[in-house]
Amino acid sequence: MRQKGGILLPNKNEKETFMAYLDNSDIDFLSKGSYGLTLKTGIIYNIPVKPKKEEKPKEEEETLFPISIGGGDEDETMFHSVSSGKGNDSNDSNDSFHSVPSEDEFIKNWEVRLSKTTNTHYYANLLNGFTTYNVPKEIEDNPKCLPKINFYKKISPDNTFGKPVTNLVIKLVLICNRNKRFQISNTDSLHSVLEDDFRNEINIQTDIFFKTITYLQPLCPGIVYSEIVKDKSDIKTFLTAIFNRCDSELMPVINEINNICANNPDVSFGIIGMECAERYSMIGQAINNFKGSPSHVATLRAFGQFALLKLATDTGYSHNDFHNSNILLCESNNYFIEGHIMPLLIDFGRAVKIPPDILAKIKENIANKKYTDALSLLCDKSYAHEFLTSLEHVNSHYGWVCGDYNLSEADYIKKVNDSVKHSTSFPSQYMKKYPKPQKLNPQINNFIDQIYNDREKAIDNNIKIMNELHDKNNMYPLIPIADSIKGQLYKGLIGGKRKRNQKTKRNKNSKKFTRKIRGKK
């Protein structure tokens, strides 16, 4: 039942693999939009530890770890589960201290805690007070610490290529042949989506993924599983798997979604599973941390603006819903030559193809380094979603990209007057609440231009790295990835173009194209 455009085939093996992830992960809430609920899963690591043998207590001996791991036979290996969600079924508190020396002493004196805000593992070394959001390499690289399931594999231009994916993002939607609104909690509701719109979103994201994976760093997550579930018992199976692994705050919401599907014959259930960066922040969260520093805020936004422009020129799409929750800033050491950020776009429910004439203008502006003018064209009212030119939304959600979106004073006054007809507010009060958007600061052009340069340098460096890795082991593909093998990456078949020098045909063509787009000679 493969759909044209890239909906992944929901055959038995693919479904079993996806369900195994749900059964062996902790699941947390990520975000909620008007038309979908987004969750994040984190694989539960099993840390092998030796049970402590009973020893006679020594008098007046101070111990650093007063709480020990108990249970099990002394001649058997026990397992302590560490996850990114609610934890295992033990009665140990998340704040408990554990001394967990492994079979070969690779783990020593760790405090294991969970961070609900980042949904990643939080480890604190009790000996020196060092803290990190990284899973210790000794755990991450030890196959004994992973559950026995078939893993999706990482796609990245470094030595992590082919390693297990331990985090997924899951999007849940309610599907109906007409628009309905369902209450899922006391304060939140979900609108249903049309089946064709849901298929279209999956196809668009898959199209974008394959068009931007040439250097193994796509602009969006790759979809590993998707399905429209109509059978009520199958819906319950999916939701039960999520319910059993989600935290207590999410349980009532999942239960209510199950009730909605069960009690409405015309409502079906859509699910998308996609790969996810292990360490990231929504751009809005990152900006909130630097509110007192305009230059930092401008730089962070420039990463998102760069991603939206790359989406346009590389794929011909406009995201069309680029509020702060739909752009992630992920940790990466090789996406830009400097810095540790990689932008990632999610939620393509409103994405549209840019009309050819407007796309040509966007490319022309980028060639002349007029990036703010190119950004404003992403909000052109001839094709953009109405929210992008709505006074109620543009300043709060889209103004950082749209600016004044070429809105004349007369057009603005007309919008205000039209809105006042349906409001008790006077025009002056309305104008105060929804001021006319301002033009984007020209300084943004400098930020974005530097980002373009840093990306080009990183690509060249990544080509060199993958060449070196390929020389040692041909499981690592050469980049740029050939079109003929892009679709095989999900199946685990590794390939690539014939190896060539860093400054040969690939680079000449790539640089020539880049210079053409950005006005270089």
C-alpha cells in the first residue's frame, strides 16, 4: 500500500519495528498545534550492573552512596533502566543516588536523573560535580545497554553514521471527512484533518527529506513510519502502547483521544513516526534564554531564517507555518564550520509549493544578498496561508520572517477597519493591540550571509571526513549521496558516488550553483 510521494509501506516488519520502539521507550509531550499532537520517545537504556555482595559493615565508615541497588541473585547480572521519560517500574525515586559499576567497570559513580524539560538523559558525576546532558559514551556505545529490537540507523556525515536511533518524534492527528473540533482536556482541543491533507503532509515531508539529504543533513526529520488507522481495535492498540509508556500528565489526553476515536464512527487516526535529534531546543525556547541580548536573539533567528530560505531554493516549498515551535535548533558539530547548531523544520501540514515567478525572485534576492527581501516573499499574500498576513498572528508568530510583508498603510487601515466590524474595540485600541508590522532589520542580511558561508565550509569539511571514513570502512558512504541510492538508506543499504577529490567535479558544480544563487563569480 505504498503511496506515491513517499508514504512508507506499513508492512508487518516496519510496523513491528515501530511498535517495538513504542514498547521500549518513554514518551513525553513535545508540542500541540491546532491540528495535531506531537510527542517524543526516548529508548530505555539497560545498564548492566553487578549486584553488591553482602559485606560486614565497617564501623564509622562514611559512604558516598547510601542507597544501594537491591534484589536479584548474586550470580546473575541485574539491569537498571535509564530512560528519557517516566523511568522504569522500580520504586526508586528519580532523585535516588546509585553506585552502578558495570561488568568491566565502565560506569562509575553516576547520579541518574531525568530532565522533563529537555526529555534527554541527565547524568551528574558525583565525584567532581560535572554535569552533562549527554548519555555517557560507555553506555551509548555498549550494545548490552540497548533493548533487543531492530533499530533505525542514524544518517549523518561522521562516525555516528549507522548507529542506532534512540529518539523518535511522533505526530498524532484525528482524521475525518469534514472539519470537527474535539476537546481533549479542559483547556485544549484538536481539529480534525482531511485524509487527503494528511497524506499530502507526509508526501511533502518525504519529498523535502530526499531533496535535502544529499549531504546527509536534511532540513527535516526522515519519516520512518506512517499510517492512517481506521480499524478501531488497531487504533486502540497504538494508543494503548503510547499510554503505557507516557507520563501521568499525558495519560488523560491519550485516553481522551482513544474515546473520541471509539465513539465517533467517522473519525480515524493518523500517526507519523520520524527520527529526531537527541539534543535540541525549539527556537522560541532558545530565544527566551537570551531576551536581554538582541544580538544573540538575531543570531538564533538567523539560523531559522536560513533554513526557510534553503527550503525554498532547494525544494521549491514554503513551510507556510514557521512559528517558533516548528523550528528546532539541534546540537551539531558539523552543520556549520563554527558553532554547534543545526536548524531542523517540522510540521509541514500547511507547506505549499512556491509559484515559479516568486521563487525566481527569492533566488534573485539571495544572489544579491538581499535575504530580508527574499524572506518577505515567503509571506506573499498571493499564495501564503492567511495566518501569515493576519494582524493577529504576524507579530506574535510570523513577523520575524514576514516583517511588514509589503503591507501598505492603506491596506493596514483596511484590515483594522474590517476587524473592528467584528470587535467591540475602537480602531485606536485595535491598532495598539495589533500594530503595523515593522520591516526586518537590514543587519539580518549580514548574519544570514555569514551562515551561508559557514555552511559551505562545513560541507567541504564533511566531504573530507566521509572520504577518510570510507577509506577505513566502506559502510560509510561518500557524499554527495547519489540520487539513485537515497531511497535505499531507510532499508539499510549503503552507497554513494565514486570517490573523488574534494575539489573535483562535485565541488565545482556545487560552488558554481551556490555562486549563481548568491551572486558570486
